[in-house]
Amino acid sequence: MAIDTQAFRLLLAARKAGADFDRTVTFGRQSFYPKPGHAARALARSNLGLTLAEVGPVRRCYGEGFLKALGAKTADSIDASGYEGATIVHDLNQPVPPQLHGQYTVVYDGGTTEHVFHYPQTLLSAMQLLAVGGHFVSITAGNNLSGHGFYQISPELFFRVFNRANGFETVAVLLAEARPGGRFFRVADPAVLKERIEFVTGQPMLVAVIARKVAATGALQAAPQQSDYQQAWQAAGAAAPPGKLGREARRVLSQARLWLGRCFYLPWQSRGITALSDEQLYSL
């Protein structure tokens, strides 16, 4: 539960993408410790007009000062215990109180949800807490982080949850190297590519999302299904299912990319994963 260097950069990217931090709530009270040099460089490259002095201390503190620098007038936090001074003591395994629905313009998860057993409930709560036009911003455990929490998350989950049927649109789904100042990668929607986007890395990777609430639908109208299975089910009921040769060719290409990833630990060897420059990260 922290705003480290990579989370710091993600939040700047979210602000640049239009997130209004006016009424922000975080899952867990967020410790704040980006590397000062990386933070100063990220602020300069984001062109938001913020300086490190305006952000305030970056060690032995919590993240409300940074959130306020991003525009927060309200900076609440939700946690199962008050030991870190959360403003709302509530177990995220349980639904959030109805009086909190629609009250926030940003819900930020900086590595809390993977520690909550009822993970889908945390996503539903985030969707309910947001006002229409608000943004969900999350950076959580991805690859090579087994044991960190209960879960490591697949990028596709965010595409299938934060979609139009549930009143959302994804601004971006990202992978990020966990090391301070590491690279960010944009992930394409597997439903658009019509194949799984799998990757192997030799270092810990985080998965992140910026999603915008576009309608009040009640959220999660149906349980998400993985896109390749949905396509297979539809093809099975169609008069002319995809040819076996085409399916086999896609399978071989996918396996070849994974083999390259295993040999060289390069996530961009997978189709649908694109490395981002700082300029591209701050113009999602």
C-alpha cells in the first residue's frame, strides 16, 4: 500500500489523461516514498507544472500531500484497520456502505486489492464509489510476485471488467517493471487481437489500469469471461467456424513469442505489448 516511484509516475499519467483528483479515495492509506531523483524527472517530463517542492516530503510520510498537489480537496482512505490512520475503517472484503456510492472522482488502488481475499468485491466497490466521469487507477501485482499477496493479476481482467457493459471504458492497461524508473508497456485488448496476450519476464512486473466511469449501470452486469473462450463459444455456434489451419497458425506464433520471452525475458516479444516512452506514458 504505497505510492512508490512507479505508482507516482502512473498517477501523473492519470492526471494527464484527464483524471480529476478533486475527491479522491485510496484503498489503504498510502505510504509515500518515490525516489526523489526519479520523481523530479517524472514531474518535469509530465509537463503538469508541478515541482518536487510542491509535492512535499517523499520519505517517512503518507501520500495525501501528493494527492493534494494533483488537485485533491478530499483525500480519504479505506482500510480494514485504523492502525495507519485511514479515514474510513472498513473491510474491503465486504460491500462499501451505500452512502459512499458515487462520492469520489478518483479511486486509487496502490497495491491493496491483491491482499483482499474477495478480490472481485474490491473492483465492484471501486466502481460503486466513483461518480460518473470519475477514474479508477490501480497498480498491483503482476508477474514474478507470487507470495506478495493473495493474487497476481492478468491484464485482461481489467479489459473484461471495466467495459461499456459495466459503465466504464479503459483509458489504458499497462505493465510496469517494478524497479524504480523501470519501463512501462501498453497492453492491447485480447478481444481485439482475438488471441491471448501472454508474456514471460525475468523480473517482477506490475499491472496497472486507468479506467473512466461513463455511465451509472449498477456495475458488473454479468460475470466477466475471458475473451478467447467467448470467441470459441460463438464460433462453435456459427455456421462457418474459423478454419483449423488459421487457429493452428495463431497458436504456433503465440508459442514462438512465449519462447522468445522465456529466452530473453522481453515482454514486448509478445504481440500486443508495446514499450512506452515517457512522452507516450504522459499522453495516454
